[in-house]
Amino acid sequence: MFRTMREDIQSVFDRDPAARNVWEVLTCYPGLKALWGHRISHWLWRHGLRWLARMNSQLARFLTGIEIHPGARIGRHFFIDHGMGVVIGETADIGDNVTLYHQVTLGGTTWDAGKRHPTLEDNVVVGAGAKVLGPITVGVGARVGSNSVVVRDVPAAATVVGIPARVVSKAREPSERVAALAARMGFDAYGLSRDMPDPVADALNAMLDHMQTLDERVIALCDTLARRGEEAPPADIEPIEKPEFCREQEEQTEAGAQDDDKESGGRGAV
């Protein structure tokens, strides 16, 4: 028992840099108190003392703002940060090294008896305000973004965001030309980091990249027509001037070509 308590305390230090000492953790962390209260409630529940288990869990809820049903099964190194508003249902299964933030709900979607709450496997992190609903499984090492609503299984090591939650890939950093175009349009291409991927931002970045490629091709076609003494067909839209970063890129390309010519000429002379 004391070994388990030491592990619980160490889990706080491992995942909260604000924790300064053991006394502070023991007295000021409601997630730790709720976990220890649940361990008592769960023991009572397994030994048939169901009413007493529920009363103990209600006392822990009153003291911490965290409601954990006595029937829920929780593994080692479990950590609830802040904790207010967390609800964990009766048939929830939580693995080792799982982290929950405040206002997380591990809830059910049916009134039928049996397995109706989610299973969180090892090393799962669930962000603040997220709702994980139904007898689904969140795979090992998965991350659930804040305020997401998860109603389907989550693959191992995946990140899910949104309502309903969907799997997102690692955020793609926009290229320099896309960032420059985005700045002219008033869109912050770097508004989100790799740690918080957003499918909408990724889609906008891809659209901007495609638009810029098309603009460059149109400009190149117009330049080709101009060199041949032909005029481009009239259009109903205003002509597009090359943005400054495109002109800089062309200058760099021309300078690089000249350097290559010089190097090749030097090798020929030798």
C-alpha cells in the first residue's frame, strides 16, 4: 500500500512542474485525494459493500469535485491534474501512466447493463474538457485534444481533436512562400504548433500552397508569351503582379545558374 502511495506522489512530480514538495502535494492536489478515496471505494465495492463504497465516493466528490464510480478500474501512476469536474463511469478501465485534466468525462451512451464506458490503455493523455463516450478503446500512447468528443476507437499513438473527434496527422509546417502569402492575406500560417495539429489549418495551408503554385505557373506562361512577342489573352480579373518573395526567388535562381556556369567554365579551361 505504501509503495503504491509513493508511486502516486511521484506521478504528480513527474507530470506537474508546479509541484514543489511532498507536503504541498499531499495537501493541495485534489486529484491525489480523489485517487486514494477511489482505492478505498473500489476495495469496498469488490467486497460487496456497495452502499458504503458509493457513500465514500460521494464524500471524495464533495471534497475534490472529482466523481469516480467505485466500480471503475484504475491502473498505476494515474494522475488527474486540477481535477474539478472530472467524471469517471462505473465500467471505465484505465491503464497505467494515464493523465486526465479537468472537466474530462469518461461516460456511457446507453442505459443497458454491461460494459458501457471507455477503456483507456497505457500512457493516454486526455485534455481539459474532453468527453470520451461509450465502450470504446483509446489505444496506447494516444492523445485526446481539449474539448474533443470521442465516440469511436482511437488507434495507438494517435492524436484526435474535434467534435466528433477525428484522427489528425502531425501538423505540417508551411513553406516560406506559403507563410509569406498567408501574411499578405491576413492568415497566420504558424498559428498552431506541431503539438496541437488542426485539420482546418492544415487544409488552408495546402490550399495556399496550391494557389501559389498556380499563380507562379500563370506568371511563367505570361512571361513566355511576352518573350515570343505575343500578348496574353484578356481576362476579366486584374493582373497579378509577382510578389516580392517570388522576385527574390528568381534572382537567387539566376545567381545560382550564373555560378554554375562559371564553375563549369573553369573546369573546361583546366
